[in-house]
Amino acid sequence: MNKTNTKKLAIAGVFCAVAAVGSLFSFPVFGSKCSPVQHMVNILCAILLGPGYGLGAAFAAALIRNLLGLGSLMAFPGSMFGALVCGVVYAKTKNILRTLIGEVFGTAILGGLCAYPIAIFFMGQSAAGLAFYAYLYRWRRDYIRSFDLQFEKIQHSAYHAEISQPIRRKKNVSDYA
């Protein structure tokens, strides 16, 4: 049992280092610095180690990113909730697609909701409104917009399926004249 825990701890440490180094490749989104490598690490930790080690690796990576000046305070709630939710989802379902959706939900929705009070207390009121917009409003707006587009495509194709006639093939060149 001790060997397994040591092995998992070592793997979590490697994932933490990968996330910290991977945060060199980040891009700013309003009040936060988004690091796509952290999401990959969250999913790999969820699948290989479980939710507890994933949460620990996400916390350690966010702490290292902030100590080195590579991240913002928004790294804590986003990465930790993403790691926890995708770890729990994978432990319950053993389904990778649901794990990916769980990571997005944990980071965007739960992490965004928890980032709002952090932004108020530590970053000031204006940053809090910006963080709220960045995490929640844009996600909801884009989700609704994509749902509407998909619904319009379904309606459009159903309408054309009803009114379209079967296409007849013309056999001779004289049929085109």
C-alpha cells in the first residue's frame, strides 16, 4: 500500500511540474491567465490518479504558478474545481467524454463562481465584474448561441427534407437542353 501511495505521489509531482512549466504558454483572458496545459494535467490526473491527487496537483501547480508570477489568483478556483469535478466524474463513470465535460464544467462554472469572491476580496471590485463576465456570461452566451445555431440547422434540414423532390438523373445529353 505504501508503494502505491509513493508512486501516485511521484506521478502527481511530475504532473504538477508539467502544469507549472506548461503555464509559460498561457494567454490572458480579462483578469486571468488561461493555461491550456493545466486542463490536460487535470484530466490525466483524474484518469490515472483519482480526484484527491488531481486536486492536490492542481493546488500545487496553481501555487507554483503564482509564486513564479506565471499565473493569477484565478488559477486556484479554476484548476482545483476542474480537477476535482473531472476526477469524481471519472471515478463514477469511467467515461472519458464525460470526464472532459466535467473538467470544462468544473473550471468554467464552479471555478467561475468561486473566482468571483476571490476577485472581490483580493483584486478589487472592477476585476470581480470582469472575472464574472469572463467565466460565466461568455460561456452562457456562447453555449446558447451554439445551441440556437444547431437548432436552426435541424429545422432547416427538416424543412428542406419535406419540400425537396428526389433528383432525377439525366441519361442523355439531349435531356439537358
